[in-house]
Amino acid sequence: MKKKFKELIEFIVSHIETDKPLIVILICVVISFTIFTGHKYYQYTKIDPQYCELCHLMKESYKAWRVSSHKNITCQKCHSMSLLSQNKLLLSYIFTGGDSKIKQDHGSIAPWESCKDCHLGEVEQGAITMRKSYGHARHVFMEKIDCSKCHTEDTHNFKPHENLCMKCHKDKGVHGMGMESFACLSCHVYSETGAMPKKQKCVICHKNIPQRAPMGTVDCQNCHKPHGKLQPTAIDCLSNCHTNQQAIGRHDKHMDIACLECHKAHEWRVGQKLAATLCVKCHEYKDPMSFIF
């Protein structure tokens, strides 16, 4: 046996010495083939979505992915696995078949951890960066809230679910004047200057609000509190802003009349036309200009 093995070794050595160029070429071919095949396999496992079909039923998920905003991102970019996890899964499948008990996180956990890899620098709120976006800065960086808490996953659709805001902001429900059905994001946007809606946002719906009337530059929320008292009263006017009105003009003679009886909302000024029909309900007509002196 030893003699035959020795003869085999001598045979191989003799051929290497005589056919050295051929051996070198053969080795190069084998190495090249190995590299090429390894690269193809790596591309298949890391880039090709069809690789996922080896274990998962992908038809519905694939269809949803193709029409989503992530359609140019391959599955493996978000559903990533470390080399250690891949080998653990492979060995588990070899030895246990489909009965593997190893917990996998590349399906529903890893994708959420991958969000910041792309969206940390830029987020879809008018191309405002996440750090400059007030809402994301407050929720992500200050409150340390995970993306999955707001952006609920509905098969590759990650738009924020507006009703989820109420899980944390329990006292911020909207009520009164037909706004009960409004979702939080109907008014609040993650803008660069803050999440509180400005007047320009309100007048998109409330189109009949005069823009050049007295107090036309005041933000709507100074008077209207959607999460509290939506309709202001005379007490609100006198206690919040107009604290010295009774000392101005003839207001002291009209203190038993609610402010909004004479000063009509969003117009406020009592001109001659309004006074001709309003003031005469209580006394004879007087020029409104005489009221303030």
C-alpha cells in the first residue's frame, strides 16, 4: 500500500516538473472559476430578490414592493442578515430541515433598524433633513422613539398611521365645529420651524377668513384652541389680550354686552354700515368714531 502511494506521489511530481506551464494555467482557471462562481453566488444572495423565494412565499409581498417607494431597493438591503446569522440558519436547515427553532430577525426587526441608514440624512417632508425636521428631531433624537411606532408596516407601505399619535398624545383629541374627524397630520406637519400649524395652513380650509382685517396677522391658535376651547368667548378676549378695554372709549358703558355681540369674528371693526343696524338695537345711531373718544 505504501509502495503504491509512493509511486502515485512520484508520478504527480514528475508531471508537475514536465508540465509546469499547463499546471499553472489549470490552477489559474480553477481560481478564476471559483472567484466568478463565488461572486455570482454573493450577488444572488445579497441583491437578487428571487433568493428570498427559496424560503418565503413572495408573490403578494413582491407585488406590493414593486409599487412602493422602496421599489429601487432590494429586499436584502432592509432584510439584512449578518454572516453569522446566515451560517446559523444554513446549519439549522441542514440538520433540522424546516423545523428550525432559531429565532430570525431579518423579517420584521432588522428592516426597522435599517431605516436610519438611508433616512438619517434625508426624510420625505419637502426634502427637509431629519435633524432639521422638528417632528423627527423631537420624536427620534429627543424621545428616542423607534420608526416602527409611527410608521406602521402594511406590506411595504410605511406611511405614518395618523391615529397612532393618540397613543401618546391622549389629551390632544380634536373636537367641535366639525373637526372631530380630523387626523393629527391634517394640521401638524414635521416642518423645519415647528410642528404647530401656521395660519397659512388653516386658511387652506377656512377660505372665507379676511386676511387684511384687524388681527389679520395673528395666528389662529392664539384664539382658537383645537385641543381645548375651539370657540373663544368674551372672557377669553378680555383676559388674554384686551385687558384694559373698559378704559378705552365707551367700552365701560357696554361691559354687560359680550364682545362678540358687536365685534364680529374675523372682521372685528364696527364701521358705519354695521353700526347702522347693530347699535340701533339698543340706542339711537351714533357715529362709531365717537365711541372711542
